[in-house]
Amino acid sequence: MNKPKISVRLYRMRNRLMEKAGGIGATAATSAFPKHMLEETEELFQEMISDYPDWVQETLNKLTALVEVCVNFEEKRIVSYKTIQEIAHEMKGQGGTFGYPLVSTFGDSLYDFTGPNAGLSDNHVKIIKAHVDAMKATINGRIQGDGGQIGTELKTMLAAAIKQFQ
């Protein structure tokens, strides 16, 4: 049996993105950031970290208002949960970035408790409120890192509230 001869051609395309990002084929001139730019960026970031508790207050106030809506208007819980979940997603991303991993932990848990299968009972609203209270305590107390003993107590109190109202 005569099989047709198969020829294969391989084309190697240059990865220009890697070059621009300072990878393969990049020159020293294109791959290094000026030191002063890095220092300025670090300064700005440190300033943002120190300002985080102040500018996140508005977000916490919004969460508190949404919890109040859930407490007072049962028919608005589903819509409020969606907004709370969006804010929780934002908070869980921001917390660790700005030195408040407890906010990320509480935000992640709050995100789960306001998902599509979330309960609509008054007890479930109390669990949501406990999450918001834990985040407020973390920010108002400026509890950074794991929070040490206070962080452990906040996590324990939130776990107890979840157990009590679930």
C-alpha cells in the first residue's frame, strides 16, 4: 500500500509580549524600571495602606445600611444580598492587599452566605450582620495581619454567631 507522503512545517512565532514584559529577547533598556519610579510607587502604596481604614468606612456604612434593609424589609432581601455579595467580593480582595487579611477572611465568608442559595430567614440576616460587625471591628480597631489574640477572638465570635443562628 502506498501512503501519501506527509510533510509538516513548524512555524515559530516570536513572542513580542514576552519581549515587552522583559522576558526572552528583551534588552536591559526595555526590561528595567527606573529606581525612582519603583520608590515613588512604593510610597504611594504605603500611603494607600495607611488610608485604607478611612476610605473603606464608606463601604462599611453601605453594608450596614443594606443589613438594615434586610432586617426591616423581608421582601428586599434577595436584591440586598446580591449587592452585599458584590461588596463582600470587593472587600475580600482588598483586605489582604492593604494589610487586613481578617477583612478578606470575613469578606470571603460573607460572600458565601449571600450567594444564590442563601437563606432568607431572620436568623440568616443575623449571620450576615455578624460578618459586617466583624469587618467593622477589624477596621475600626485597625487590626492588621492575623490580629493576634483579638483576631482569634473575632473569628471565634463569628463562628459562634454562625453556629447559633444556622
